[in-house]
Amino acid sequence: MMTTQFQDSIQDRLRHAVQASLPCQAAPVQLALGALLSAQQEPVHALIACSLDEGDPTLHVGAALDLVHIGLQRLHARVDAPPETAGAAALLGTAGNVLAGDYLTSGAFKLLVHCNDLAVLQHVADAITHCCELECADMGRADAKASARALPMGGAAARAGAMLAGLDEAAQILAQRYGEAMAAALLGSEADAADRASLHAAALQAAQALQDATGKTRPLELARARLGG
């Protein structure tokens, strides 16, 4: 029950933060935001970050990472998927998706300024750059894996939460590993059953290690709620 309440609370707070920062009603933007704000989706990076620290700066960092992730995935849907399976991303065309991606990125920056911690912002910026490099390298590749592309920003979300919670360097490293494992497990949609089981087990193990080292129970609760185990 507590984890459900936690997830609902984060979703509500994130919706308010995003709507306040991104008021544009243009169709490409609203279609993109629907992936983050609908009840059927989950704000993966915000949940990961806030499982370490539930303060507003942490929420804004997680929300910013979610916005960047959605913008990148819309371009992948446009470039990689056949028109009959790409959905709204294909219908909007390249121009619409680029517009939405640019707007989401600018919104991410507006959210990030709420985090007045240069070390956190540098780490997040590095992770976004790395993720974008991976996304560019994977464009059009049949063997590209979303789980691998998810690692940098998932790790950044958790490390940001750990840094803002005041955890030491060793705990931050454990948190980053947890974030990477959680993002890979939650966003690795292309994985087959065996790979999914391995990704889930790795995330649960990383969450357990983080709890053992820091006493923080939320990461393991979240991992169990989303992945089982």
C-alpha cells in the first residue's frame, strides 16, 4: 500500500510540475506529454530518483530526465518503426516529432533549474549527453537495445536522488547501479523472457545492496512493486 501511495504521489506531483513548466497546447507536444502524464504510463526516472529522496529538487530532476527520454523515444518511433506500428509518432512526421522533442528538451531545462546543485546538474548533463550519443548510434539498427540506452539516465536519476539526500560517494555509486538496473528492467521492452528475468533479477539485487548499505527501503519496495520478487 505504501509503495502504491508513493507512486501515486510522485505521479501527481510530476503532472503538476510538468504542466506548470510546459503550457504549450500544440498537438505534437500534447501527444508526447500524454506518454508521461497518462495514468497508463509511469514516470520511470522520477520514481527512481524520488525513491532516494522525495524533495522537490529531486522530483524536478527526475521529471526532466523523463521528458528527455520521451523526446528521444518519439524520434526512435519515427525512424525505426514501420508506419503501421509507429503510432502517433509516425503520423506527425519528422517535423512534428522534432518540434515536440525540442519543446520537451526546453521544458526539461526549465525543470532542472529548480535543482540548485551544480554537481548534480553536471552529472545529469553528462548522462543526457551520453544517452543522446547512444540514441544516435542506434538509429535504424535492428539489433539496438533500449535497455542499454536506458542506463545513463537511469543511473543519473538515482545518483541525483542520492546526492540530494546527502549520501556519501560509496552510497551514490550503489544508487547509480540501482538506477541503471531499474531503468534497464523497466524500459528494456525488446528483451525476451529470459533477458527480462535477468534484468529484473539484477535490479532487485542492486536495490537490495543499496538497502543493506544505506538502510533506505524505498528502492527495494519500488523494485518489488514494479518487477515482482
